[in-house]
Amino acid sequence: MRSTLLSICTGLLTCYAFISNAQEIKYSPSEAAMKKSAGEMSDAWDELDGIITLRFEDAAEGTPIEGAQVKIAGVGTFSTDEEGKVQFPAEKDGEPMEDETLPAKFSAPGYITAKFMVRVTYGTIFQNHFSMSKELPLGHMRVVLDWGNKPNDLDAHFIKEDGYHISFQDTRVAEDGSVVLDRDAKNGNGPETITIMDIDPSATYYYFVHDFSNKFKKTSDALSKSRGTVRVFNENQLLQTLEVPTGQIGNTWVLFRIVDGEIVWANQLMNN
């Protein structure tokens, strides 16, 4: 067993400390993870040939989304294949892409329509994995973490103060069924997904991401290099997209807290 003290600073003046006890877990890559890895290698080779690949999967199930429409400004409109991917030349308006941030839109039957950005630098895409949420019942919220190949294991945590602690190492489903860890990823990329079915307006909640792969490395900057992206879906819309701060040291990424039913954004890196 390990005992880790995490001091979660959610703002300049607010800190929350807790003890998390979790058993070290050994695992082997699943068939799905190995298939995803093979897809990433194929994407990398295509990129060398000037072809950009975007992949879309279900945030709760981790399965490819087939038949979605993806519209990218200055590039075109595409439909995802059985692997949930679209491909296009690294060109915009007929010219090679150098440093581009392209507005894009995802839509599919039964899914929340989402606008996002595609970032390409000299033919290389910043992040090509996009986990999208199915439509949610009124009052539900879904928080989805995607990242790159490294670190292998980033863990999402959602805590109700004086209540539950949702994460892979702690509780995966709240006792009252109001929160569930839908997916945990240990081989890079994600998604790592938490769905919240009910928020107590009188309670305080915290959401953060912990770099489990570098949990003992106080000087690690791996999390800041992870290309981590968190999307918050609420009321059947993409409410917020946050990218991990870059060029910083820290193995804990504090994203937001919920106080009196309102979300307070933080987006800070720190060490536990």
C-alpha cells in the first residue's frame, strides 16, 4: 500500500488536502490498447507523407465513432470511417500548413455537437485524439481527459469534500450512484472519463489529474509535455476545453472546483 498526501490548490487562496491510500497495480496492455498503438504508428507514417489523421471515439466506451461529420475550416468536410478517423492533406486553401490553428466542428447522431481546434505546426498535429460524449440527460456532466502517448498513466480524480473520492485507485462509483469513473486508461492517449449525474449545490467538489507514471518525481515536466486536454460536457454542450499548461514542473494538474453549484476554473500545475 502507498500513502500519498496531495495538497490540491484550486486557486490562489484555497487549498484542500487529503490522504489517498491505493495499492500498486500491475497490468498488461489490452487488445484494444495494442490496436490503438498500431493505429498511432500508422498515423505517424501517414504524417511523414503529408497526411493528417484525426481520430474520434466515444468518451464513455472508448469505441470508434463511425459516420460522424467533421468540418474543418479552410480544409473541408469529412465523414469518419469504421476506425473513427478522417484523413486529409496537410494543406489549407491549397497551401502547405506551417503553423495553423483551425476551427473544427464535430457532429453525429446521438452525440453532443462540439466545436474544437485542430493545431498543426509544420505538418505535425498537436493532438489527433478526440473523445466525444453522447447526449446527456438534464443536469448531467461528463469530464473527459485525452493526452498523447506519454506519460502512460494519467489519472482523473473527482472529489466531493467530506464525501467520496472517485478515481481508479479509490472509488470508481459513488455509493449513491451519482458519479462514475466510466473509463480508465493506462497506456497513454485516454480517454479517462468521469460522469457526474448529480451535484449537491451545498457541497464543494474538486477535479484534478495526477501523473501516476511520475508520482515520485518532484521535478518531472512530463505532465506539461503530455498534450493533455480536458473537455467538460454539460447540458448537452461542450462547456469548456482546457489544455495542460506547458513548460512547467508538476505531477498534478488542478482544473476546477465546484462551489455552490458554480464551476471555478483553475488550470494550474503543482506537485503533490
